[in-house]
Amino acid sequence: GALVYQYPRRTICKSGTSMRMECQAVGFQATSVAWYRQSPQKTFELIALSTVNSAIKYEQNFTQEKFPISHPNLSFSSMTVLNAYLEDRGLYLCGARDGASSAETLYFGSGTRLTVL
Amino acid sequence: GDSVTQTEGQVALSEEDFLTIHCNYSASGYPALFWYVQYPGEGPQFLFRASRDKEKGSSRGFEATYDKGTTSFHLRKASVQESDSAVYYCALGFAQGLTFGLGTRVSVFP
């Protein structure tokens, strides 16, 4: 089956510092990876959609300068939260698409919970 | 823009009760429709999807039918168990990503 691993599961950083989170797809080729932030106030916010060999598309209110993403191959992606502040708190989710099956279905990891002090 | 509305924010049931969660969508095209389930401390798990009008998706006793006429994809389960307690999300999808509803917290009591 399609498995997605995210790490770290939890991270705490000081305000103004940065942290990197990683996403690993196992058992399938992740042709696209969508990064979301889940918070109590805003449910799932799509940050960006990354497709291998294509430009990364960021949603409104999210920028490459703040959330740089790397998607170097069909099994791995990473995202960094630069200069994190309180409003960046939440559960960051990586959802990967299996290029061999249903085009829109995303398989999610357990998320990286970011706490900013 | 595209949106998904789940009518029930919270549902409390007893075991063996019938579950219905209402989901309606608004989209400019013909999206795929999804149900996901999220347990505490985990990411959302894919339950099932439907891609065309009148198609039924199902998994683990849950089912929903794509209804383009009423723009709905209501989730149903005939007999819930305590282990079904979780948050359920309806979503619509295009190539550019999934749009989720606000979720419905289901609590099943023995």
C-alpha cells in the first residue's frame, strides 16, 4: 500500500528561527507532493503543490521565500519554515500522489507539529 | 473558488447507530470527491473517492454516492462502532490539489 512518512513528528523552535521537515513516500512514486498546514482555526490550508520536473506552485499567502520546498525525486520532499513566528504554529502535512493510479488522491503522512516559542 | 460544506460539526452516537454526515460542494468544474478520516495525532487517511455522477465509493462499511444534481457526497454507515470515533473530512479534488471541508467530529459511545 501507499505509505508516507513524515519527520520529525514534533518540533519546537524559538521565534525567528527556522526548521526543516521531511516527507518520504514508500511503495509508490510520488509524482506530486502537496504541503498543507492544519490549524484549529483554518482546517487544511494548501501551502504549495510540487510536481517533479515542474515549477512548485504556491498558494496565495504562502511564498517560496518563507516556505522553500525541495522535491528532488519520486520518493522524497522537504519543506522549511523560515523565520517561524507564532502564526506559523500548526500541523504540517505532506500529501503525496501516486503517479501510477488515481490522479487526484493524496496519501498523507502523520504530520510534523510545529510549536513556536 | 471551490468549497466544501459539511453540515454537522459534531455528531454523537451509540454503537450500532446509523451515521450520516452531509457534504455539499461548490466547484466550477467536475471534481473528484473524497472522504478522509483523521484519528488523534495522525494525518488524514484516505477512505474512498468517486469521480463521476452516480458513482458510489465505499470502504470499511462507509459509503457515499456522487450526486452532481444536488452537488452532494453524503457519508453513511449503517452500524457504527466505538472505533469509528474520529474526525471525518469531505474533500474535492482537481489536479492542483484537494480542498477540504471543516470536518465532522464523530463520537461513538458504547
